[in-house]
Amino acid sequence: MKIPSSLTGPLPSILIAALWGSVMFLPFKGPGPALILFVALTAGITGLYGVSRLKISFRVLEGIPEFLSQHRIPATATLVLLFTVFPFILNNYYLDVLVMAGIYSILAIGLNVIVGFTGLLNLGFAAFYACGAYTYALLNTKLGLSFWVCLPLSAGFTSLIGLLLAVPALRLRGDYLAIVTLGFGEIMRLILNNWDSLTHGPNGITGIEPPEIANISFSNIKYYYYLVFIILVLSLAIIKRVEISRFGRAWKAIKENEIAASTIGINTTTYKLFAFAFGTFWGGTAGILFAAKMQFVSPESFTFIESVLILSMVILGGLGNTYGAVLGAFLLVLLPEALREVQLYRMLLLGIGLVLLMRFRPQGLMGVK
């Protein structure tokens, strides 16, 4: 049966979206506030739709990567100056939130290599996050190795695990590959939860030492803030260099058309293995930073929801856009904190915002069609 065009136009879609949001809000505050929310959502979505029809929305965001490449030195100097002064003007709570945003940014740009550059859907990236965290926790607490010794060891071991997973998994494509990575994420969580003699199970591992340099401990959040953002800047620089290299071009060719890429001489299997190993390396690095910051790790920090959250950051910023992945990570970490005053509704509002973004901007904030 053919659906009438009057039911598929923009106005019915806007009304349905607004009605859905207000119905979700109804059990919390009752009919009056739900009606007000319905009116507000209708007006807001209509305005957003009108702006999108004018084709001027998000144009500034789309031009950010080009602007940064054309004005690299002044843009870099401005950002470095801005992030350098934050510890002097913000309290420890806000610095803690920024540190977590930096760690999630490293996770997002690592996953972006796999999903955004190469087009391999990974639904278990939190497993590599956990691998890096637990490797550092075990090496530090059981062998007494320092953070600086464990950093390359843990990240390299995580990269090796990603490579070993990719060998059998890359025989599959699309949804089947996503299911395999999802299964691996759950396997990793169950191992961490049940191998009591090694991981202490649900109780986790405590007593992890923070980094130290010349007897200066990074347990102070201000020092740790600088450490995380130095590593974030280095990871961005490395990934951007790889993106414009032969590897990056091959990954993007595989994403666009794997058969065409193979016909021009690209060994697609080898390059996909490299993508998994390189992307999971940064997932392990973020896990080490997380374990050193919290000085405690447990399986509850690396659930499937974490994998979905990291993937949402990549999609929100724009698949294949490195700076977009960082923007998506900052938004999904900072927005829930900004909405903390409305504790009961912040995830509802965030979810509605993501739904609207995917409706009107499916390519992400900094993505291109």
C-alpha cells in the first residue's frame, strides 16, 4: 500500500518527533510540562529544518579542517595557549571532566581509523580500552613497572590483540564483522569478570600508581591534565600524518570500494590488518591513561555501552574526520556534565538531540555528504 505523501512530508515528521519527546517526558513531570515541551520541540525542530533547507547550517563546522590546514601555525598556537591556561582558571572538577574528554578523544580517533577511514564496523572497541587498562594495572601492581615503561608495552600488546582478532574476523564483512567484534567485547568483559586469580573479578584492581617524573607525581589533576593533552596532540599529529600517507589513502579506497581498490593493486587484507592494529593501539593508550588516572580498574568500566558511546562520538563528529571525532568526544563528555542540574532528564535530552542530529545531519557535525 502506498503511503500518502501528506504523511511523509516535513511537518508530520516534525510533529511525530516532538510528540515522541513529550510522551517520553510525560511520566516525569505530568501533562502540563509535557505540553510545553511539545510546543518547544515543535518550534525548535521547525527552526532547525528551516535552517537546513537554506543549506547554510553547519557550514562553519565543515570549514574547520580546511581552515586549520591553511592556518596551521596560528590555529595551533591559539589552541595550545587556550588549553595551557585552563588549569589556572578552572577548578579541579572541570579539569577532571576535561581529562576524561581528552581520554575519550584518543579513543574516538583510534576507532575512527577503523570505522571512519577503512569502513570496518567495530562494536567492541571497549575491549581494547580494557586491554590497555588491565595490562598496565597488572604490570604495575604485580611487577612494579612504571607508567613510562608500561605505556609502550601495554599499547603494543593491545595492538597485537587487535591484530590477532582481525586475522579471522576480516574474513567477514558488514554486519557479520560487527557481530564478531561485539562478541569479542563481551568475551573480554566476561574474562575480566571471572578470572579472579588474575583480575580480582568484579572487585577490580586497586593500588595502581600514577605517572612520575623526577619525583613529581601526576596524581595532581593539573599535572595529569597536561599529560593527557600532550598525548592527545601527539596522537592527532601522528594520525593526521598517517591519514595523508599511502596507508591512509589505501584505507579510504577500501572504504569507498574494496573491489575497485583490489583491482588497482591494493592488498586489502594487509591494509585492513594494519588499520585494526593501528586503531587499537590508541584504544590501549587511552586505557592506560584511564587506569593511571583512576588508580583502579574494574570490568564495569568497559561494558558494551562504552563501545556504543565511543562509536557515537565518531558518528556525531563525522565518519572519517579526525577533528570531528575529537569534537564528538568533547560534546558527549561535556554535555551530560552541563546538564547535571537536570539530573533526571539529561540523558533523555541528550538522546533527543542525537536523534534530531541524525535526522537532519546524518553525516555528522564536521562530515561531508
